[in-house]
Amino acid sequence: TIIMANDVKVLKLITGEEVIARVTEEENNLITLDNPMTLQMLPPTSTGQVGFALVPWMKAAKNEKVTISTEHILVEVEASDQSEKNYLQVVTGLSL
């Protein structure tokens, strides 16, 4: 797989977790994720609408880059335009 630097990908892990991150490197069965985040469901509003928030995947980690084995990934796909926009907004603090 050829990875473009800083591609925003959605990964489904063997644990069932769905992680969205910039993929900065992929080699030797290892993949480096920059600012990996997961979607967390928010409680329904008074109108019954359910929302989502992006939260850091490694909540207590000091480092923003995480390297994992590709053996732990079931699926790797491009993030949807809206997901990528939301992710980059949270990570950079810039409104796109």
C-alpha cells in the first residue's frame, strides 16, 4: 500500500474500535498514526438527536504519534469528506 503523507484514514481495529487519524508512515507491518481519535456518542439532546464527539484515542498519552502493528487492523479506508473536515478541525483548531 502506498500512503500519501498525512492522509486522513479510518481504521477498524480487531478490537472493534474505529480510529480516525493521519497516517504518516506505513512499513514493516507497522503503521504510524498522528493524533488518533475515536468517535464517542453523546447523550441524546432534549429533541432526541444523538450527537458524536471526536475524542483522543489514547487519552492519557503524552505523545501525539502512535505506532501499531498492521496485524491489528481489519479495514483501512479513506475518511469521508465530512469526517476528515471534522477531524482536522478538532486536531488543528482551525475551522475549514
